Amino acid sequence: AQSVTQPDIHITVSEGASLELRCNYSYGATPYLFWYVQSPGQGLQLLLKYFSGDTLVQGIKGFEAEFKRSQSSFNLRKPSVHWSDAAEYFCAVGNTGNQFYFGTGTSLTVIP
Amino acid sequence: NAGVMQNPRHLVRRRGQEARLRCSPMKGHSHVYWYRQLPEEGLKFMVYLQKENIIDESGMPKERFSAEFPKEGPSILRIQQVVRGDSAAYFCASSLLAGAGNEQFFGPGTRLTVL
């Protein structure tokens, strides 16, 4: 069965520091992988997605993620965090049907 | 081009009442998905609909919950005889095409509170 694990419930970083949010998935075939961001009281916005090809994916707002099949991971990174990046981040995997399976999210706090 | 619209944004119901949540997909999108987000949890898939058809309802509770996507008008998620455990944020998403490779665009959600 498909599942997504985000090991870090909450992360705090200083503004300007680098960021890495972890995501591990369980899926039998080649996964469709997504990262979404949710600001308080808002819906989800897609940051980036991976279907195939280059394992390093560039997204919006300066985010990137790397697909590592051997580790079943799809970690999200940003070299320099801005205060506006404070939000909840969700990793998701899509199956061959139409369901998305979401992780429980990582809450990011950015301190000045 | 408006995004996915959901209303109401906040809904308060007493136990035993009915809740109706509406979702208007993005223009041109005929695939609609409903998700539920309980406090401190991720989104859980509930149901996938195309116009006038329920395609996958494997995530829907067996009782009290129903969904529809009529030929005209928004998709409706209906919860009958609500209980406190139904308190959650309900998100609707839509996509242009079917299949997991197609991006789902999310609405702002409806936050249901059951007193």
C-alpha cells in the first residue's frame, strides 16, 4: 500500500539558513511525487512535482527536491530560507489511479 | 481564471444537523476530489468524481457521507447527522485530466466545526 512519511513534525530555521525537509514514500511502482505548501487558513499550493527523468526537480519560490529511488526519498531543499517561507509543507505520492497520499506535514518556523 | 472555489469557508453545525460543502472546480476541469484534514494530520483522500459520476469513493465513510458532481453546478459533499468527530478542514481539488500524473489544484477549504 502507498504511504508517505514525513519524519519531522516541526522544524525551526533562521532566516537565510538552508532548509531540508524529509519525505519517504512507500510505493510499488515508479511514483508520482509532489510537494505542496499550505499557509495558515489557506489551501495547498504546488511547489514542485516529479514524474520521471532528471531526479533533481526545480520548483517555485526557489525550492528544489531530489528523488532517490534507492532511499525511497524525495527531500525538499532550499538554500536560503525567507521569513515568508514559514508554512506547513506536505509531501504526497500519487498512484496510477487518481488518489494522492499525503504525509502528515512538516511545520516550518523561520526566526529572524 | 479563477481557481478552485469552496464555500462556505467556515461552517458551524450542532450535532445531528446536516452539513453541505460546495466546490466549484477550475474552469474546464471535470475531475473533482475531496480530502479531509483532521487536526495535526495530513490530507486523507475521500472521493473522486467526474461529471455526474462517482469514480472512486474508497476513502468515504460508509455512513452519513455522500458526494455528487451534477452536470450543472458545483460538487457537493454532504454530511448527515454530524458528530464532533466530523470537525475538520475539507478540501476540494480539481484536475484537467485524470491520472496521478496530473496536478490537482486545491481550493482554500471549508473548516467545519461541530458543536
